[in-house]
Amino acid sequence: VAKRNGRDRYEHFSPEMDEAARKRCLVEMDLREAITQHQLRLYYQPITQGSQGEIVGYEALMRWHHPVKGLIMPLDFIPVAEETGLIHSLGAYALHEACREAASWPHDQSVAVNLSPMQFKNSALVTTVEAALKESGLAPHRLEVEITESVLLDNNMTNIHTLQKLKNLGVRIALDDFGTGYSSLSYLRSFPFDKIKIDKSFISDMQDSRESLAIIRAITGMSRSLDIQITAEGVENVEQFKRLQEEGCSLFQGYYFGRPQPSELLLRRDAP
Ligand code: C2E
Ligand code: MG
Ligand code: MG
Ligand code: MG
């Protein structure tokens, strides 16, 4: 942290920083407009179960259709939204929109919404989730929220209580990008997660890296004893799919099964 502060301070005086700050400011102005002008849209990527690729739900992934710049991906605007506090309205939009959409899907399909760690700083988060469920009429167990390990950093009790409140509503909680943080295993002790999503870097590596495969194996083994579901993220080919099945993964997500798409293009109930 000290190192990063030092670097920030250095950057503060560099011409590059002015450029970066200016750019961020422009994105911020644009992003405010994006929210009011309805330029943000959710795309949905299928999550499948078993060898037949039955679709059991979708993850909602945000896209920005900029009137001039075209399609902008989350990594190019979520960080700005987090820095500026716009993540709260953006996040509320995602929750409301995803629940509204999912309410029209078959009742055995769920929707997963990503929550930024920043959203946990807003005490209204639980109320927002409740409102999204109520307005849409979606059964709470059909909503899943995806969080990353940073939400639990330093055993943050406030955030753990918030997660517990969400769980009490009936919402499912998934730990996203698992394996990429620092002390992954200890986080499983701080909260009873419903699901773990193995980060896609392990999946893309598993055919060449014994280490990645070993880690996948350890995660699936552990999840069996803890009774937590495992999703393999970023499955791109049939070899990975087969291997992951052998390793005991039951849920899958990746380009092999389908790319994120606008809701009107979803081919519902289709196997890959
Ligand atoms: P994530 O939650 O881990 O989502 C999975 C990312 O992997 C998505 O990137 C998805 O398009 C991509 N992906 C899926 N299958 C494959 C595959 O087979 N191969 C490869 N290479 N990639 C695959 P995307 O849509 O660019 O989103 C990136 C990140 O942005 C997400 O990572 C999530 O952390 C964040 N994000 C997206 N939408 C939202 C949102 O509504 N709210 C918040 N707070 N964050 C969001
Ligand atoms: Mg996710
Ligand atoms: Mg992920
Ligand atoms: Mg990710």
C-alpha cells in the first residue's frame, strides 16, 4: 500500500497523470450521461450444468453503447464508476434490470449479478436488492450475487453482515474469480458461500500447467466436503469441458457454451 501511495504521489506531479486524470474526468462526464440516456445494457452469458449443457441461468455483464465510441467493455468503465461513486446508480440499475429480465425466464433459471466491493460501502445495498426483487416479482433464490474476495478483506464484519442479510432474503452468494486473491482458503471460513467460480486463468492454463490443474482439483475436492457448488469460468473448448467434468465440476460458463448476448438474442434452452 505504501508503495502504491508513493507511486500515486509521484504520478500526481507527472504530465502523464494530468492526461490520465483528464481522461478519467471525461469518462466520468460521459458515464453520467450514459446512465440518464440509457446507454448501459446488460448482456447475458449462459451458465450450464452437466454433460448435456443444460442452461441453468445467466450471468449479467454490463456493456456501454457509447453514441460515438461504440461498444465499451466493463473494464474500461467500471473502475471509473467505482472511483466516482457512480457505481451505486450503475449497480442499482443492473440489479433492477437483471431481476426484471429474469422474471420472464423459465422458473428453473437464475440470474447472476456482479457486485462491486464499493457497493458494500452503501448502506442501501440490501434495500436496493429487496426493491429489485419486489418490483420484478423474481423469487429471491433465482437471484445470485457475485462478489470477489476483496469484499471480505481484513475480515470486514460490516460486509459479512451485509452478505448475511442478503442471504437471509433468500439470495444466493457466489465468490467470483476464486484463486486469484491472496488468502483464498480463509475466506471460505468467514462466510457460507453457495457457489465458487474458479477464475478463468486456471481454466485457460489447465492443459499446459500441472499447477493450475492441481489447484482446480484442490478446489473441487474441497467444495465437495464443504457442499459448495463450483462453476468453471472461461471454458472455451470441448477438451477443457471434458477434463473439468472429470475433475468434478458441475457448472460451466464460457465461450464454448455461449458468449454474452443481449437478452433478445438468447437462444433459450439450447445445448452447445
Ligand atoms: P467476471 O464477473 O469474472 O465475468 C466474466 C468475464 O469473463 C466477462 O468479461 C466475460 O465476458 C468473460 N468471459 C466469459 N467466458 C469467457 C471465455 O470463454 N473466455 C474469455 N477469455 N473470457 C470469457 P466482461 O463481460 O468483460 O466483464 C469483465 C468484468 O467486469 C467481470 O468479470 C466483472 O468483474 C465486471 N463486471 C461486468 N459487469 C458488471 C456489473 O454489472 N457490475 C459490476 N460491478 N461489475 C461488472
Ligand atoms: Mg462475475
Ligand atoms: Mg469471474
Ligand atoms: Mg473477473
